[in-house]
Amino acid sequence: MSDACQDFRVERRELERFMLAALARAGADAASAEAVSRALVTASRMGTDSHGLRLLPHYVRALQGGRVRGAPRMRFERRLPATGYLDAGDGFGHLAGYTAMDHAATMADEVGVGAVAVGHSSHFGAAGCYALAAAQRGLIGLAVCNSDPFVLLHRGSRPFHGTNPIAFAAPVAGGSPYLLDMATSSIPWNRVQQYGAIGRELPDQVAADAEGEVTRTPAEVAALLPLGGSDFGFKGAGLGGMVEVLSSTLSGMLHGFRLLPMGGPDMTTPRGVGHFFLALRPDAFATGNPFPECLRQYLDDLRAQPGRDGARVMAPGDREWTCQARRDAEGIPLDSANQVAYAELAESLGVRALQPLD
Amino acid sequence: MSDACQDFRVERRELERFMLAALARAGADAASAEAVSRALVTASRMGTDSHGLRLLPHYVRALQGGRVRGAPRMRFERRLPATGYLDAGDGFGHLAGYTAMDHAATMADEVGVGAVAVGHSSHFGAAGCYALAAAQRGLIGLAVCNSDPFVLLHRGSRPFHGTNPIAFAAPVAGGSPYLLDMATSSIPWNRVQQYGAIGRELPDQVAADAEGEVTRTPAEVAALLPLGGSDFGFKGAGLGGMVEVLSSTLSGMLHGFRLLPMGGPDMTTPRGVGHFFLALRPDAFATGNPFPECLRQYLDDLRAQPGRDGARVMAPGDREWTCQARRDAEGIPLDSANQVAYAELAESLGVRALQPLD
């Protein structure tokens, strides 16, 4: 999202202060509030606005409604030296995510790989947060999650998979981690709403109407197409399926197709979302292979490639780290809708209003 | 590929007989010949003709030229309980692939997960073969591989990644495995050649000319676009990058960008291809979770979804298993080019000619 014309900006510590206080007032324990805040601020700093601060009001509603437990009893069982299962106790997906990846990383440190399936969880924000947590420990990280259905199968006419993201991160010598965080649809659902609000046509091959026919008119959209569109959507749908199998089949949870909708109206019933996390220790494969240095060389090669029509070629994560540096310096912007929502949260929860930067 | 109008068909055992004999005459040891034959016949039975029997003449040339060693000294080192490295000794990628996945599966049986990086390897055919080998042992399997560059980066104008496939397979109660095997470009390179040969336009957003501009004219094509095309190719390129990092960065091999071309003309220098294999034990996560049964239920749900315009919705692998059943019953077809190539192999290697079914 462009930061232009958004003159309400907050410093990240101030945003954290507000989130921690709001979540505590709504019933979250310290660990839950810290995990949610960490994930939302991480996403907002990187410019992943669809999964950043705008979600706080939603999470407060989920807490207040009882869908999400603010003081969950999360239970981790290490099943074998490289695997485990985390029962997230219907708590926040962010706490489940950081906890599960932490266990995966500990196992990877010990035996080279750690894999954790998570059940009885909830929305965890941006998948990239958890892959990144592994990379920040020097590991390769993979994080995936299912959701309620928004996306058609290839040649299907009814939503079946969620936008089922794949996040992959790895450590780079002397730089920020490699970070891929992508939905297996071409666009996220809220892009349809954004385009509708400004009367703009969607790109071709990204969305469909109620009969499954491609449409570019936001008001007609009933579902997203999988990445690849009408011709090659079997690939996006297949990747969404891989995510589904790892997230829900492996954790024994309901498939996304059967999940209650994230948006409600039921905000009382736990949804039983599943996730999957994998951590790999990069020095546990080829001997004498300085992985972070080799990855840096690969990225140097990649960024030196010529672009079409003079465009600059970027690596996964480059956009995010550039945005993070800018927002750390200039503040994180809130659009007018978020300003209103945060003022309402301050009022209803009795939290000191968010203070903008001068 | 449609099997229509291809009246030269062979029984799979006859095809194996020919491949084993041809590879042995060209210098392959028994293990190498069996692995290559197993992978090619698996792909041809499933209808993955781009990676099936048509590759045999290429592999014979690679053996005779010295690029691939027919009697490689492959060395596996288990580095940690869940990880290992296979030095493939410049042998066939198929032997490396089956060997590495076998080690990964053994580790998964013991500690829940096994991950193996492979270096000093060569082209391994269809990635799905190795994911499938894990699923046939009751495990979830992932196999990826880099290649020499054919595919643009997002907004790039020069090929950088190979078609870098992702294969994922898992066991299904009472049925054939779940099998996703996809390139991270929309189409394979030989599709461009096929369309050119019959004077057909390519689909939109799958290929580009030498300046990186999208073209649908096969004769103008200099590169493939990553899955997602001009607008969303950052996703396909990001997935291709994930494959690259796991295949070459992790194994300490050259990145695909720097690999010698598969097609030659140099058929003497080993290429140093890298692969990565992962096996997960599905009963080592949630307790009491009958994964193959849950996966069957998911696939039942998936196949029951309504299709657009009356189309039937299929799961990953459905097309392949249908084709396999047909070809097991009716034989594997050879088009005229392959008939000529196989006759030439029989002549030059002194192998009894391939006998068609009546």
C-alpha cells in the first residue's frame, strides 16, 4: 500500500503499547497479547497491511465473543525427535504460531529438522511472521495455514480452499532474511473490496462470479480464482491443497471447506484452525557449506538481472525490508478507517488513544 | 497428451526391458539402469510424457558423452538424526532421487521427519516419482529440483530459474496417493516447441521474447514466464526461488542460473544439479489422527464440488491415475518421433527392437 496521503502515523512502540493494552483489557493474557502484537506490528512494519494493524478490532471481537480464549491452555507434545503437535486450546493463532515454530526450531537445532502441526487454533495473521522467526534463529522456516473457503478449485464453481498461504524464509549473510509470503490465490479477498470501493476493475483471471465465470467487476465477485487463473489454476489449487493437507489433514482439524467463516457472524464458537511449521538447520546437510553466504550470492545474482523495460528486479522480501526501513523511520500509517476503528477501541476499552507522530 | 492416433503402443514390461538393456549397453550399472527405467516408466504410465520415455535417448547421450557416470560412487552421510547429504557422484539423478528419498523415509520412520540434500547429481526426470515413493511407504513426500535457466524473474528480461518443480505426495486410504507435480512456470519448455510445430498460438502470459515482453508466437519465445504471468509472476518466481534455495543453496551446488544447459552441446562435463527431498511420518503429529482416512475424506469433499459449466472437478493425481489405468490396459503410446528414436537406439546399441502390442 502506498503511504502517500496518510498523515496519521505512529511509532511502532506506541502501536505496540496500544495493542498490548487493548488486548489485555479485552481479556488476553500477557503471552497472547505479546504474540498478537508482535505479529501485527511485524506485518505493518513490512507493509503487509492486509495482515497488520487493521486486524486488531477483529481480534478484540473474537476475544470478547469467546471464539478465541485469551488465556488458553496450550499443550505441546513432542511425538518423535523431529515432530510434535501443539493443541492451541482455542487461543490466538499468533501465540500458537510463535510457540510451534519455537518448538520446531529447538528440534531442528537438535536433530536437524523440526516439524509441528497445530490444531484447535485461530487466525494467525501473516504466515511470514513465523517463517521469519525461524530465519532469525539461523534456520530455514516454512509456515502454512488453511482458512475458511474463498478460492475456487480449478474448473470449480464454489469456494473450497482458503487463500492458504505459503511462507518461506531463510537467513542471508549480512542482510535481512529471504522472505516469501504468498497466498495461493492471485489476490487477497480484501483487494476485491478495496477495488470495489474505488470503482476500479480487477485484473483479469483473479476472481469469479457465483457461477464460477471469470469477472473483473468487484460487485459480481463471489470467489477468488487460484493462482494461474482459468488456464493454469490447477497449479494454484494444487498448492492450496498442499497447504490444506499439511494444515488440517495432518492436525486432524476440519478442512477449510468446513470451517466457520472468519468474519462471523458467529463470534462465540472456536473455529479449529490448523497450521503447520517446519524448521531446517542449513548446516546439517552439505559439509562446509556456508548457507547464508551462498544465499547472499544467489540474491546478488538475482538482483543483478536485467529488468523488462528498465524495471528493477527484486528478491522475495526486498519490498518488505524497504518498507520496514521507511516505516521505522517515518512511522506506520493508519488510513481513515483504521483511525476511526482505533479511536473506538480506545473509547470502548478505556485505553489511552493512539498517539500519532508529529 | 491424447493417446488418439498413436497406434504404436508398448506394454510396460517390454518398455522396461528395452530401457534396461539400452542403458546397460550404454554403460549404466544395474542400479542406475533400474532407477532411470523406473522413473521413466512411472512418468509414461501416468501420462507425464514430457518426462517419460522420450528422455531415454537424451540419457544415453549423457552417458556416452561422460556427463553422467554409469557406475557412480554415491555417498550418503547422515549428518543429524533427521538430515543427510547425498553426494551423487555425477550419476543419474533418478538413482540419486530414489536413494535420497529412501534415506529420508528411513529417517522419517525413526524420528518423524527426514530431509536429504543432494549434490553432484543430474537431471532426475519427473519430481513426482520421488514424492510418490514416499507416499507408497505411507509417508508424506516432497521433492524439488533446480535446472538450467528457462524462466524469467518477475519483471525480468533474462532467464534465471529453471522450471523448478514442486512435487508433493501423500497416502490416501483405499486409493492411489495424492500427487501434485508442477513446474513453477505455467508451461514446460517443450510445450513451446510442440505448439510451434503445429503452428498454434500459446496461451497468454506464459512466455516472453528476448526483451522479456509477453508473446504468444512460439518462434519469438526466448523464455518462459513464471506462474502468475505479468501481474502475479512474483508468486511463481518466488516459488521457483524457494525450490532453488532448497536444491542448490542447501546442497552447495551452482545455482540454476550458472548450470550448463541440459540440452548440450557439452555432453562431457558433469552439471552438478542439486535436489532436495523431505519425508514426514503422518502419524507423528496429532494423536489418534488416521491421516490417510482424513485425506480420503478431504478428496471425497473435493471431488464432490460443483464444476463450472458442468466440468468435473479433479484432485491432484486424478488425471495421472486415470491415465495409468488406461495405459496399463492398452499400452503406452509412442509418437512417430519416439518410434524413430527408439529404433535408432536399438540399432546403435544392439538391443532387440521395442515390440509393440498387437
